[in-house]
Amino acid sequence: MDNRIILRKLSVNDAATLSRLADNKNIWDNMRDIFPHPYTLKDAFQFIDMISSEDPQLTFAIEYDSHFAGMISLIKQPDVYRKSAELGFWIGEEYWGKKIVSIATKKLIDYAVNNLDLNRIFARVFEYNTASMKVLKNNGFIEEGISIDAVYKNNQFYDLHHFYLLIRNV
């Protein structure tokens, strides 16, 4: 299964599929509101342009069986948090339940260990997104706390679960 999943640079050739997969309220419900909804072709091109010059590369297309399936990225933190990065990911609904994101997360952790000067990767997950929590736990992340009513999404408050992974322990 691992060899069916590749992390690669996003290309303008991915724009139409990116827009089609991301334009899904079920995905948007698990994302911060800055993630566009609806997700247009223009949004896809703007995103591809925004990340095209990353150095080092921190944002990757998830490719499954030679098809663009979703995105995974690290967001390096500033100042005293500069040895930390936030993990984020999403995958098209047609690919849910196939363990693709778990394998992509493992590959991104390996990339971070070998290419980035990080000590810690963390992720924040809305309380109802149990699938993402499972992905993190399957990759050795530890839940370090819950912020009560910290997220306001779809006109409702939700708890925010905090997870971390220390790179030196990988």
C-alpha cells in the first residue's frame, strides 16, 4: 500500500482536481474557515501559486495510484516556536477510509526528520473529526489536551483537541 501513495509538489495540472475535491462541505467542515467554500478553480490556482516557491518544500500533494487525492503540509512556526510545525491535511471524500492519510502522514514525518530542523510537530483537531484523531494516534502523536469550546464553526462551539509528536522520539 505504501508504494501506492506519493507526496509530491503540487502542479498547475492539479488545479481542476484540487478544485473538484476541495469543493466539498464535508471537507470544509473539518477545516478552518480560511479554507474557501465553495472552492473554485481560481482558489486552486491561487493556492498553487502561493506555495510554488516554498523552500524548503512544506506543502505536498497526496497522490494515490497516480491520482491527486488531497493535500498535506507543515506550517513552520515563528520566533521561539521555530523548531515546531503544525501538521494539516485533507483528502477527497472519495478516498476516505483507505488509510491514505495515515501513510501520507508517516511519509511527511519521515521527510521532516530527514530534511527539516524541527523538534516538534503538532496538530489541532475539531472534536467531531475522529478520523483525523485516529490518523494522528496511528502515527505516534500524543493527545496533550483539549480546549473547551475553542472552535466556532457552522454557528456552533466545539472543543479543540491538541496532539504532538517529538521528532527526537521518532
